[in-house]
Amino acid sequence: MQEIPLLDCPSPFLVGDASGKIMNEYGRFPCKIKCGVYAFMVRGQASATINITRYNFKEGDVLWLESGSFLLIHEFSDNALVYYLLFSYDFLEKSTFRHRVTLSTMELHNPIFHTDKEVSAVIEKGFDMLFGAVNLKQDILTPDVMVYVYQIIEHLLIESARRHKSIVAKPQVRRTEIYHEYNDLVLKHYSEWHHVSEYAEAMHLTLPHLCSSIKAACGKTAGELIDEAIITDAKAQLKITNHQIKEIALSLGFENVAFFNRFFKAHTNMTPREYRNSE
């Protein structure tokens, strides 16, 4: 059983499985995933925050985690078993993937796909085939072959989403549309835009309308979503990198380190240094 890399996949692709016990080892702090992740919940239950939204997983669920996503594992049940397929960042950036499908191009906002027993059985058999190919002495799973595997996965996810009506096929409630657009903008610009007014301007909305729409859609304030994105990134950098706190502050748009320290402590009850040194 191979361990899942924290950031990028060490090879062009990696096929493996992981128990709930191993997955819980990755729940100590958030990390930013550089590779693409395709995972299948064979059994058990779990909960995790992806970017700034918390999700629950159950048996038969499929996870599609895009490069650049934040992941924080909260808990996996003891009996959990996950099959995973990772694609390195460099592998995904190859010209063969110029037209690859993403959650946005699929008009999806949820990285979790719920499958029925029939589809789950097909996915499990597909992983069994990949495991068998990996264990062969001759190397038949070449990067060129895995391009086709990736494309098959895309089509499976699209068809599964359509079957369960996960794709946005009809107009949503306006506040929901605003929330999704705002959420996407926050994930792109949180390191440079710290004020809700900047997002309101970019979205051509009045500040009160944006704030009330976000609160009605998710129960959190627009400012809280920005703060959560900043704190998640800061925690990941503090635990995973050796960057100086000043460098981390600057990367997140704080020119004043003292202000960054106060901001971090207000949200975590610890200074950045205390958090970095914590277990």
C-alpha cells in the first residue's frame, strides 16, 4: 500500500489504495494539492473540506479533486477504504490535455459524485484492472496509455453527473448563482482581494446585494469566506513549506507582518509561529 503524496504526485501517475487509518494521518492540517486526484470510496464514511466547503463522503462516492485545490481531512471511519488515481501536475499540463474537462467546464460546483450500485461496480472493476496492470512485470501503464484512462474517467463522471442531474441544466435561484460565482472569484483572488467590495465591483453588484445573497445561500458572510480561504492557505504554507512567516504574509497580500500575525491569531487563537510548531 502506497502513501498518498501531500502535494504533487512523485511520478506521472500513481494508482493505489488507502485505509481510513492512513487517511486520518493527513487530517492534521490543510494542504494544497498540486496533482489531480480521482478517488473512489469503496467502503466507510468520511468528511473533508475542499477549498472552503465541507463535504461528507460515503460508500460509492467518487471524488474529483482538481490541481490547485485545498484539502483538509476531518475524519475517516476506521473501516474506510479508498481507491485513488493521481495525475501529476506536469502530466496534466502536457499538450495532450489541452482540452481536458474540469468541474467548471462541466458546469459543476460539487467535486463529489454519488453513484448507484451498478456504476460503483464498474468503477471498482476498473480499479481492479489498474491494480493488476501495475503489478505486471512488464510496464504497460505508460503515460500515453494513461491519457486514455484519464479521458475515460472524464466521460464516466460526465455521464454519472447527467444521470443524477448534478449538471446545472436549468436556471438556479439567483442567490445560488451569485454564491457560486463569488466562491470561484474568492478562490482565484483571495491573496490580492481582501475586501468584499472588490468582489462586488468585479461582479457588477451592489455591496448589500452581494452580502445578503451570500448569507442566504450558505449561512456565512461574504467576508468569512475570504478569511477562510486566506487562513487555509496560510496553514498549509506554515505546515508544508519552510517559507519565512514574512514571505507567507506577503504571498497572501499582507505587507505588514504584524497585521498578518494579528489576523491569523484572531482566527486560530495561535500566532503563525505557534501554529507552525504545534503538533
